[in-house]
Amino acid sequence: MTEEQPPASAHTEGGETARRALRLIEAVVTAGEPVALGDLVELVGLSKSTCYRLVRVLQDERYLDRAESGGYSVGSRLVGVAAAVLPQAALYQAARPALRLLADATGETATLHVRSGNRSVLVLGAESADQVLRRAATVGETAWLGRGSSGQAILAHLPEADAAPIIAQAADADAVRAELAQARSAGYTLSYGANHPGVHGVAAPVHAAFTGGRGMSVAVSGPADRWTDDRMRACVSRLLKTCAELSVLFGEDG
């Protein structure tokens, strides 16, 4: 039996542009290291102007990132979207019940974040069904590691060699260092509208996931008028319990 061929799509509006963009993503992913624009031109067979235009769009959407050493690498949004199909997909799905229990216990949104370069990426979320107004868990959403509870919970526990260049990007590096020291001492970190005005968050690290430059955290967030400082601190023990459970899960993978 022969494989059924898909219908011809040459005349699909926007089809060729989409195919070119996908080939660019594939070229960067398979390279395993930052790829220069000139190399992408040769790999994908596009003109330099077309290649540059598509790469800029992919960079704007964070499917590709501009590497510090030059060239283009996998972007943070692509990491978040790809979580569902990575070899660890089963682990992420296994983590979902723990997030659901945390969201139900707190009445707010529980989310799982992983490090991608200098940013945290939301890869899994569970929203409380008890609240009409709640923090939306958007898979692929990213934020700089030095700002916000989910990012700082990761940054605070990275090796110094990984953390130092990220901290140096801050407008006030000393203030960030002080916040990270407090996060390490307390075992969790709080944020008040840092990434989303009107949204508070509390987060803690998943310690066993800090291998090979990785990092992972769990956050609970909600509207500021409801998810107050007192309520966030009251949920810390439940949050740490969830992180410990996920540490076993991802530690076994490591």
C-alpha cells in the first residue's frame, strides 16, 4: 500500500512563505549551534533579502533568537511550543496533575516554567475553575529571568557562570543580586506586577531540574486585589510540596 499524498498546495495563499519559514526553523534546530545568515541562505536556498526578512519575523515572534556569538539559534517561544512534542513530553504531561492540584488548592493559576537562554518559558499551566477573573496560562509566554517570580526562582539557583551574564543585563544589577539572595534564603520569591501589571506571583524552584544549565520553577499567580501578599505567603508550603514532587519526577529523568 502506498502512502496517500496530500493535495497539491502550490496555490494556497501564503503557503510558500509558510514553507520557507518552516525550513528556516528546521535548519536552525538541526544545526545544534547558532547559524549565520549566510549559511541559512545556502541551507534553505533563499535569496539573502528574503531569508533576512523571514528571520526577522521569526525573531520578532521569538521562534528564533539572535545569539550573542552571532547567528541565529532556537528561540524561547519555540521551546515552549515544542514542549508538547519533546522526548520529555510524557514528563510534562505527568506534571500536569500536580499543577492542577496546586491550582485547586490555591484558587489561582499554577504554571511550570523552564529556562531558555536568559528567559523563562511557560510550558504548562492549570487555571482555577473557581475564578472568573484569573491569570491566563499562555504556553510559550516568555519573560527575562531577572524580573518576576518565576524567572528569579530559576536565576537564583543557576551556577554563577550562567547567572552572572544575565544579572549584568539588569539596569540595577545590585538590586537584582539582593532579590536573588533573598530568594535563595527564603526558598521562594514573590513579585508584584513585575511582568504583568495588576498580577502578583509567588514561585519556587524545581531543584532536580537544574542540570546541564537547565532550570525550572513553579509559580502561582493571580489578580493583585485578590492574590495578596498574605495569601501568597500562606500558600508557600503547598507550593514547595508541589516543587518537591516535580523534583522527584524530573530528577528521575535526569
